[in-house]
Amino acid sequence: KNQVEQSPQSLIILEGKNCTLQCNYTVSPFSNLRWYKQDTGRGPVSLTIMTFSENTKSNGRYTATLDADTKQSSLHITASQLSDSASYICVVIPNTGGFKTIFGAGTRLFVKA
Amino acid sequence: DSGVTQTPKHLITATGQRVTLRCSPRSGDLSVYWYQQSLDQGLQFLIQYYNGEERAKGNILERFSAQQFPDLHSELNLSSLELGDSALYFCASSVATHDSTDTQYFGPGTRLTVL
């Protein structure tokens, strides 16, 4: 069964610190892997999109990496800000008929002053 | 503001009823996607339309249906509603199809409460 699993489930860090969120997937082959940020009660916002052949993609203080051999992706947040408090969701879009997008359960990040 | 609009913002209805959720994509976007987000199941992909035609289908129940009109706005119809259908329903749009690397822009969502 195609799955996307994220860890940790939640994370508390101090403002200004860095953190790394993990995403393990079994979906293969896939078209692309995405990271989204979602504030409570609002629509997700796209952070990065990586194809199978890409290893890293940056968007400001957010850097996503992809290791296709180990089927792992990570999202690194640098110099965290209070506004980074949100859920971060890993999404994999399979490269098979139907393109049934598969979402991870998300990591809830709390940034404290 | 993503440029994607959804109406209504909130909807409260009773079991067994039928509702219609509406989505207007960003100007120039041809693809519309519908997603459901509930507390126990997280985000789930329901269905995608591209330029008026169904392109991909996810975990959409038979009681649910959608369509995309010539002006590219889309409607999601939910019928014979059950308590478990209570959720946030998001619409997203992108220029092309999601097997490309186009960014999907999400609307603010419609919160459906079934009593």
C-alpha cells in the first residue's frame, strides 16, 4: 500500500533555532514530492516541489531534500520565526494511472519566543 | 490571498441533505482540484478537473460528484450527507495537470458541519 509517513508528529522549538522534519514514503514510482505549510483552518501553501530526479529545492528559509534510494525526504527550516508555527505536510503524487495524491499526516510545529 | 475563491465559507446542514460547494480558480488556471480534510483522516484528494474534463479521481464517495463549467469554475455536490462528511473542503487550482510540477494554489476552504 502506498504510504507517506511523517515524523515527528509534533515539535516545539525556540525562535531562531533550526529544525528538520522527516517524510518517509513507499510510493514508487512518483511524479513529484511536495511540501506544504498549513496554518490552522486555512488552505495549504506550497513550499517546494521536487521531481524524482531532484535532490534539493529551496524556498527562502525552507530547504527540502530528497533521497530516492532510501525513499526519504526532509524539510529543513532555518532561523525559525514565530510565524513558522503551522502544520507541514509531505505530499507524494504517484506516477501511475489516476495520479491519486497521497498526503502525510503532517508535523505540527510550534515556535516559541 | 491565493486568488482561489470558495463559497460558502461555512455550511451547516442536517443528515440526509444535499449541498453544493463552489470554487472559482485563479485567472488563467485550467485545473481544479477538490480535497477533503477531516480531523481523523487528514487531507484527502477527491477529484481533479482539467479544462472541463475529469482528469483524476481519488477517494471520492459515490454520494459526491463534481463538475467544471465552461467558465472554469467548479462545483462539488455532496448528497445524502452523513455525520462523517463534516470536514473542511478545499479547492485548489493550477495552470496544468498535477503530474507536472505546477504549483497548486489552495482556496480558503468551506467548513461543512452535518448535524
